[in-house]
Amino acid sequence: MLIGEVARRSGVSARMLRHYEALGLVRPAERSGSGYREYSAQDIRRVFHIESLRSLGLSLREVRRALEDPGFAPAGLVDDLIRQSRERIAAETELLTRLRRIDAAGPAAWQDVLRTVALLRGLGSPHAGARQRAALSAAEDPPAPQDALAEAVLNESDPHVAGALRWALARAGEDGASLLAAGLRSPDAAVRARAVLALAEIPGDAATALLREAHAGPDPAVRRHAARELGARGVTDAIPTLLDMVVAGHHDTDAADALSALAADPAVADRITTGLTDRLAHDAGGAPGRRRLTQALADIPGAPASRALARLAQDEDRAVALTATYLIGLREDRLRANTPSPRH
């Protein structure tokens, strides 16, 4: 079979067949009556073997070695090809992600494209300062792609950079909340904590719903972070966790502030007072826990809280009694300050 016919039937161009011949990969030895080389059935099989190996990503040098070296073992080469393919896929995936993010930013001009590219590079920089500068510039026009900010938030370990990223994501709008949902379900505890801290800075119902999900989860640290923000948002389901935080001393000041915010509703205030006094009665947290519980009563309005403090002023623990007495004085001063003076 002449080269033209081989090319037509095999799909390999005549030029490539000549190249294979020049490299010694195929050596058709037979000649036609006109002196043209003819490919035997064995030569054609050799061509198909070459093409098969090339389809796996082998170079022509590797193809020749595979076909001619009896001691050539494929396992190592196949492992290398798998690694190279994974690296190539990762690079292409990264490029596709970058292009999608640029497209999502809605660039109006090439200057916008260049700015978005610079911002994405900054967010991926190995230097914390560069990442922080990128985060702080993310709110400019055109705005940074929200998914890039969310990804950066979930991966950032530097607390200063993380704060800037959370700020930038919150400024980007309420849609950022849904992009953090996957972070709440991450197997990495640090990622879950970053997700809930970022959600705490995003307003709106979507963020609140995800904070509820985090609060219902099994991770104690995530539950505590979520409870503090849910309390500030008026979600009463957080009360038991906030009370436990006061007892244990986990961000107890923040927890007490959240309880105070919830206590603006008189019915909720009485519920909180009951929770605090129950834990006091059971010596929850020992002496330090009882002192923290007493302090938490300071900003809970209502007669039940005042009566609880009056009882605690007689407590056997002198530190508790002194704290309660001091808080009673503060409440009385506050009451006098808010009571209008009688007219003469």
C-alpha cells in the first residue's frame, strides 16, 4: 500500500508518515514497480501503534523507546503521564475559573479586565500584605467577583487579611452568603470557623439561615461563633448556647452582650433571667462561672433580674455578693438617670 492510501485509510497525514520514517519509527522496506515505498500490513500496524501511544501523551522519543526497547516498563511512564495530565487539568481549571470570574465582573473595557486580573493575583499572593491590599481594593469599581472573595475568606489564615476579606465580601452584597455555605460543611474545622465569622458580617435572611444551620451543627466552636451573631440578630434559639458560653468563659463578655440585646423583649428577658439563675443554683462553672453569671445579670432588665441580684448580694461567695451589690447600685443609678425630675 502506497503512502497516499495509508494516509487516507489511517487518518495520519502523508507528511506525518514521512516524519515517522525520517525518525526511524516506521521503515517500509518494499518498493513498488515505480520505485515508491510500499507499506506492509506490519508497517500499518506499527503506524496504528504509534498513534495509540501518542494519544496517551507520549512524545515520539518515548514512543520509539516503548516500541523498540524490550525492557521498557510502562508503569513508571504511565504514572508520569497521569501526574502531568492532572497538572495540566489543574492549570486549565484555574484558567477557566479566572476567566469566569473576569466575565462575572462585567468588564466594560480592557482596563477593567486588567484590574480584575491584578486583583485576583493579589488575592492569590503568598504575601499577606499583598492579599490584604487586594482585599481592601476589592470594593472599588468594577467590584471583585464574589466567589473569589468567598474562596479567599475560607482559605485565609492571617487574621488581619481575613478581617479585610470579610469586610470586602460583606460590602459586595448579601449574595455572598450562599457562597460560604460549602465552608460550613467543610471537614476542616478552621474553614468552618472562617465561614461562620464571615457570615456574621453579612446582613440579610440568607446569612441568618446559614448561621442557624451552623448553630445546629456538631462543632462547638462554630456553634459559639454562630450564637453570638444570632443573639445580636434577635434569634432566641441561641440563648442556651450563650448561657453555656458565660458559664464556661468562652467569649463570655460577647455572650453577655448578646443576651442583653435579646433581653430588650421583656418576655425574653425573664427567660434569660431564669436561665442565669438556674445555672447559679446548680453552681455551674464553679466559683468563676457563678461570678460570670452574676455579671451577666447586669444588663438584663426587669424585676426578676433585680430580685436575683438582691439574693446574690447575700451570697456566701464574697466575690459574688460584692459583684451583685455593685450591680444593684449601677441599676439604681441608671433608673434614677432615666426618671424625670418632678416639677416644682
